[in-house]
Amino acid sequence: MKKSILLLGIGFLGLCGQISAMQTQSLISDDVKDKLIEQAKRGDIEGFQRIIQRYRLNPHEAMNVNFHNLTPLNSSAINGHKMFIAFAIKNGANIDAQTGRGQTALILAAMEGHEEVIKTLVFYGADKSLVDDFGRDALWYVTYRYNQIKKLLT
């Protein structure tokens, strides 16, 4: 009988831990996630930090929120903010986080032609071999962009 109660107690504690983990993941509201992504989009490090402080967020969780399939790192890569990229990585951002279409920050920066962001991501160890859902890596996008520009000049 005592073993059954003990096992039941351990099972309950495990369930509580799972529920607690699920609640932690959903504690950041969509409104706050949107604010974090917007600050990353602008490359506003101070604004991002203010939101973390205002809402008492775990900085690592804030750095890795996913809102509309974008993380703060992805959003800043699209918009060419190399300082925010470095800040995000140093503060726990997943450098190879992918969008809903499998695009990493490196691929997004390559798509937009943000050379300094690409250099920063490579410096910090972004995986150059990852491909998106279309089977394209960062090098493919850089080559495609270069060829499009080359066509304009010939």
C-alpha cells in the first residue's frame, strides 16, 4: 500500500512538473511576443531589454520566443541588424532556429543580401549546411541574388 501511494505521489509530482513546463512556455502572451519581435525587427536592443524587465521575462525565453514563425534573431536578420544579432546570440538565442519554412537567420540574411549580418552569424557558428523547405541553403540565395544583379548589368 505504501509503495502504491509513493509511486502515485511520484507520478503526480512528475505530472505537476509537466504542467509547470507547459505553463512556462505559454506565460509570454502573444501581445508581448509581438512587442519582442518588433524590437528585434528594429534592432532596438534597449527596447528589447525594457520589455524583458517590464514583463519580468526570463531573458533566454524572451530571446527564443516564436511568434508567427519568427524568433527575434530571425526578425533582426531579415532587417540587417548585426548588433542585435550579436546581442541575441550572446544572450541565448538559438542561432539555427528555423521559420515555418525552415529558413534560419543565415538564410534570411542571405536572401536579403545583408553581408555584415552573414559575417556575424558565421563568426558565431551558424550552420551553413542547413537548408530550407525548398532545399536551398544560404549560399544558394547569395548566388541567386548575385546572378539577378549581374543580369541587370549585362
